Amino acid sequence: MDITHEVFNQPEPLVNYNLFEGNQPLRDALKFNAPGLDTAGLMQLGARLGTADMQTHARLANVHAPELHTHDRFGRRIDQVEFHPSYHALMTEAVGAGLHGTPWAHHESPSPHVERAAGFMLFTELEPSSLCPISMTYAVTPALRGNPAIYADWSPGLTSRQYDPMLKVWSDKPGVTMGMGMTEKQGGSDVRANTTRAVPDGTDGWGQRFAVTGHKWFFSAPMCDAFLILAQAPAGLSCLFLPRVLPDGSLNAIRIQRLKDKLGNKANASSEVEFSAASAWLVGEEGRGVPQILAMGSMTRLDCALGTSGLMRQALSLALNHTAQRSAFGQPLIGQPLMRNVLADLAIESEAACALSIRLARCFDHQNDAHGQALSRLLTPVAKFWICKRGSAFAQEAMECLGGNGYVEEGGEGIMARIYREMPVNSIWEGAGNIMALDLLRALRKPAAVAALTQELRAAKGAHPALDRMARALPVRLEEMASEPQARRLAQEVALALQAALLCQTAPRAVADAFCDSRLAGHWGQTFGTLASSTDFDRIIERAMPRKLS
């Protein structure tokens, strides 16, 4: 066979490296928000997640999507979802790292939510869609306390670090996971339009039991062991606990109609279901289902911001790895001035997302103090709105750094295509942009939230003239834009001000100045790669590199 050409000038894949060790922005955010945190576990997790074996599991779990089996070969209803073994390998790793329940276990960490947030971000770099049941299991615990009997029975399994995918009664499993089901065809985010009915069906050791009939249009992770759902009880919309397997070992009447064929999030099963007099138990007060389940929603919104931040970091790492090894027009891509502008711009965007996400996670470690409570109410919609909105544009620009290699679904650089397809889900799930912007308006009606924002910005006073100008003008801007048509603009300005304040306290001067000059002072265009020529590109890019190349 004739040899037609030599293959060269192709970068080595980004594999067998430590995701945590090379992530200086994350490490600095942890020093700022959790100075007493022992990061040895995160260092070990980062090493495992960067291996070739784990990257292979991530690829296979997405290539071999979940399959629904509604009946067995004898015609009996089973409603089971079959996953590739690599999916279970990912779940075993995530559960083993405590990403689903660390803050709720008897844990000695001084900052369990921050520690868990950092691990969640690292895992997202490897594979995000398997984290859907992990996120919901984490978020369900505060809401589940509304039924002390169920919480007492289920909480040990919800915090266990053993993963068991088998469909069997909860008491026979070393660990369990939970999902949620709120939206219906006719309502979407307007859950008060739900029509699913809950009819009283007696009481038992778990309290008031209901027979539930209706449907859910988006039923996340149907292979979980139980779910929190919303249904119309006699006293109004209520939060109910719905197990897949009933205490007597029989299957509950949850009928999976089909799995969603989604743009991304391929390894995770999202479904449409119907309930046919399914058994469920009341959680919290009847008729107060929305406030009860929102305790869960605020934490899944945190994970949307964390997840997008992790995806940004991985996209940036792939772009840096590629451009550092790929030459064009006589020199490495990373050495070309315009490419350096793009990479530096992506780097400061990624670091700002990381800083804001970890600061939000810190709020959940301080829910007993007034400032932490007020700030979490403010930061949750701001972080989810702005970080998730930036994700898709970020992924597209990072993909462009790789050119055609980034657009294909093959090999190490094929991860970029998976990231791009994944980005929109965090912006849509748990309340899209308009819902978040309106939630911010509601938060700002409380003086405590405005005071918390002022306090956060005050900590960076004098760090940059543009930030000082914005901080002085913000009280007036809050009044001017406190209306629905301006809610998105308001969310953007609050997010940028907070990100700038955090970077001024946690990042090198080169990063903080570039962010403030571009995002606040206006020395920036409408796309990435338009930073001012005075930017310290070398320092910013060096800081962002995921590993040293030999």
C-alpha cells in the first residue's frame, strides 16, 4: 500500500491529568470562600476524573443512550430504563464522591456545600448529564424534611456513598436516589396550571396517603427510587412523595410513556409519564406544594450555575490544549495575537463564572445568618440567569478555536461537540431566563437583599474605578430597572458587578482589570476576543492552562 501522507501537527488529547490541580481559579475561589477546607479529597477526585478510563466511560454513556422497556417478554408492565455499563460507572464515581449528599451527612467539613460544589464542577468537566439524578438527590433533602417519617427512613440511603441501580424496595438497598416531576403539558413553568389529581387514600406510618392520577411532561431521571411531585389535592397544589417500589415490594403505578429525544444531555433519561392511581404521601402542608418544593428548586438552580461553570472550564481547557500544540502560518496558534485575545477573554469569563458559582454555594453553608439567607435569595437567580446565558456563546467560541476538529463527535476533541450540545439545558431547566429575571425582581423588593448586595460590593471598594462607578450608580439603577421589561438588563448588571467584585478579591490583577475594563468600562466588543490591547494576555493565559506541556 502506498503511503500518501504523514500525519503531523495534530495535538495530543487532554487526558491523564488532574482537573483540580490545574484549575487555579477554582482553587483560589475555595481559598477565599472556604479558607479552612481540606482539599485533599478534591485533589484525588480531580486525578481520577482526568483519566483515560473515565473519559471513555463518559463517551460511551453518551453514545449508547438509555433505552426504555415498558413490558417484559411475557407482556407484564415493568417500566424500566436500561443504561450502558459506563453510565453506572459514572454514577458509582459520583455517588462515591458524595456529590449527592455530602452536606446532609454527618460531615466534619467546615464548608460542606462549597466542597460539594467544587466536586460537582470537576465532575461536570468529565460528564454532566449523569449528574441530573445526583443534583436532584442533593436538592431533595431539605424538602423531604416536611415529612419526618419518610425522612427518617430515606435519609440514610440518600446520603450513602453506595450506588445501587437495582429496582427494589428502599429498605433492601444500600443507597437510593431521588428525582422530581413538576411540569405538565399545558403549564410548563406555570405549575399552578397542573391538572394531576391527588385523592385521599388513607393514612399509614408515612402519614397521609393519596392516589395520584395524571401525567408529567418532563419527569427527570425516571430510574430514581422515588420522586417529589406536584398534584392537586383537595386543599390545593401539594407536594407528594412518590416511590417507584411500594413498601410491600410491588411496583407503583408509574407508567413511562417514552424517553425524550433531547439536543444534548444524552446519558441521562428524561421521560414522559402517566400515573394511574399511583400511591404517594404528603410532604409538608397540603395546598402549600409550591413553597415546599421550591426548597429543592433553589439548590438545583445552584447546580445549573455550577454545571455551566464546569462546562466552561472544560471547553476552555480543550481550547488551550489544542492551540498550544497546533501550528498555523508558521507559529503555534496560542502565540498568535488575535487567538491570544480570544483565549484570554474566554479565560476571564470562565473564572468569573467559577467565582460567582462558588460564592453562591458558600451562601448555603451560612443559611443560619441573615446575610447568607438574603444573599442566596439574590444570587441564585442572578447566577443561574447570567452564567447559563453565557454558556452557549462561550462553547461556540471555544469550539471555533479547534476549528473543524471541534465540530466532530470523534476522539478527544469530540468532547467539545458534547459540551456545546449540553450548554442550553442548564439555562432552560429549573426556570428559563425570564423566570430567573422575575425572581430577581421579587428578591430585590426586600431591603435585606439590597443591603446584602451593597455589602458584597463594598468589600471590593477602590479595586477598580469602573467597579466603583457601577457600585455608586447601582442603587439608582435598581430603582430605574425594577420593572418587568428591564428585568433581564438588571440581572446582567447585578451579575457583572458581583463577578467583578469577586475577581478583585480572588484573582490576579491582570484578570480582574481585564474583566472590569471590558465588562464594566466598555472596552469590549459584542463577541469574545475584543479585549483592549493593553490586556496582560500572557498572565491570563498562563493562569488558565489546565496542565504544563512538555
